Amino acid sequence: MMERVIVLAGGFATRLRPLSYTRPKPLFPVLDKPIIDWIVEGVRGIAPVVVSARYLSHMIRDYVSRRWSDAAAVIEENRPLGDGGAVAYIADMLSLDGPVLVVNGDVFTDIDYSAVIKAHEKHGGVATIAFVEVPPENVSKYGIAIVDDSMRLRGFVEKPKEPPGGSRLANAGVYVFEAEALKAIPRRRGEVKIAKDLIPALLEKQDIYVYIHRGIWHDIGTPADYLKANFAALDKWGGAAERAGAEITPPVYIAEGVEIGEGASIGPYVVLGSGARVGKYSRVRNSVLMRGVAVEPGSHISGSIIGEESYIGRWVRVVDAVIADGVYVRDEVSVGRNSSVGPNREVVEDVPEGATLP
């Protein structure tokens, strides 16, 4: 029986800028639903949920209190603690002395959290860590597990250059920690990391077991990763839709209150957030348009993310770019590939390829 579910939501999300200037990672929507909703829905009923927040914590607190007042509470970190430090902070504050489920708040996944807990109870170690298999070229981004036939963790290499022992099992950011593991987290002034400070220390003296998840798993650390998470969700939950006079190519997700003009072409792989509006003869593909985005007639958007309440004028072209919240793009402007536009700006002329408008 888990004593708490701890959701780690204190990161600064620097690689998601400019989108994260106005939004913490747990509030990034996947299929128009914030990641924190996906997580709380997945863990609800396991144990009371505590969300550890720091960056833009007031936004997380306000959202959770409105949406999940009956299921989750927010504890605001008083300084940057690191993921391990945040777990220790909550464990000490709440005097936790039983097992806890810990979940990274910036991961979109369809993992069965109850199955992780069952695997932990079966093996009986001090901790269980969920892992996912990643392509060889991505192992350098994650902590990689070396596992024996009994699913015991034999080694853990943080961000290796090559797959250690041929392993491609990456840390999925889901943990079950017994009380002994919580007590082993260093209490110190600086940041404490689970991967760097806790796991190696536990491995020296205790048994850690591995749960392998085979399904959707995406760390939304970058805009490209965020798009991939939405596209993976579209593959599983998206579908076809019909709008009179418009061409819809699945998979797409069209939220409530979306308006699509005559002759518009939507999809494949498009998410239109609630209240979005796409004008006549516009083309949107391989993109996420967040809540309240307005696209005027004749514009073309591909491979891009458009932040909440942004306005895209007539005959605008946005390809492989990121536009943050509240941006006004004038008619006939072209936003170049690999460029980004910061929040609450007016864009009156073409944005060069690779440019950053903070």
C-alpha cells in the first residue's frame, strides 16, 4: 500500500523556451489536456497525490486546486532541490515512513502505475525503477540500466556515450521507494539528484529492481519532443473528424469550440486546442495549435507549435517553428524554419530561418 504519490514538477523547463516562459511543464497540453491531468488520472486511487513545484508554482497550485482539489495537493519548494531533494523534502515534511510512488511531472506516458507497484511488491527490493527502451542514438540523453535475468538492477550509467553492455533501457522517471530508500536520500543544502546521488548509493548495499514499460513514453524536454508526445497520443487516441466544407486527414484531435473554415485542410497529425479557429483555405499539418489560437484565411502551418491565444494573420507561413503564447503575426509574414518567437510579441516582418525573437 503506497503512502503517497509524489509528482515532481519543480523543473525550470529551459529547453522548452519560449513556450515555458508562460507555462510550467506539467501544464503543457497533450491532446488539449495538461500533462498533470494525465498523471493524476493514471495514479488516482493509488494514494493521496502530492505535487512538488517551484518554477511558476503559483500556476501549478492554482490549476491543481481548481481541477484536482479532491485528489491532489501542491507543496512549493523553498529553493531548487533537485528531484531527490524534492522527494526528501516532502518525506520529511509529511513524516512519511512507508512506500511512495514517485512520478516525473514532465513525462507523457501510458504506463500502468499499478503494474509497477505490483512488480515492486513481487520482488521486494528497496526500490523499483521503470525503464523504457530507446533507440541507440538516444542513450546519451538518459540514465541507462544494466539488468540481470531476475530483473535486478546491476548497474546504472547516467548519460553514457554508448549503450553500456548493449543496454538501451532508459530511466522512465517512475519510481517506487521504500522507507529505507527515502532515508538514504542525502539531506544537504545543494540540489540532490535521484540518478546521481541516490541510485548509486542504494546499489552498493540494497536490491533495486527494474520494471520495463513497453508503450508510450515521451519526455517533453524540447519542442520537438513535445510534438512527438502529441503525435504518439494521436496515434493511440486521435481519429478522424468531419467538418462541412473542410478536408480533414486523420489522425487529428479537434477540441471543443473549434471553428474550421470552408476549404481549410487539417491533418495529418494535428491537434487543435479548445476555442481555436482556422480560417478558410488555410493548411495545418504536423502541428499543435493550443487553446484559443486564431489562424486567418490562406495561411500555412506545418511542423510547428503555436501557443495559446496567438493570432496568425492572413497568408502567413509558419514551417518548423515555435510561436509562444499571445503572439500577433501580421498578414503575409513568413516565420522561418527552426525559428522561435517569444510570448506577447507583435511580428510585423519575416522571421529569418533559425532566428530567435525573445
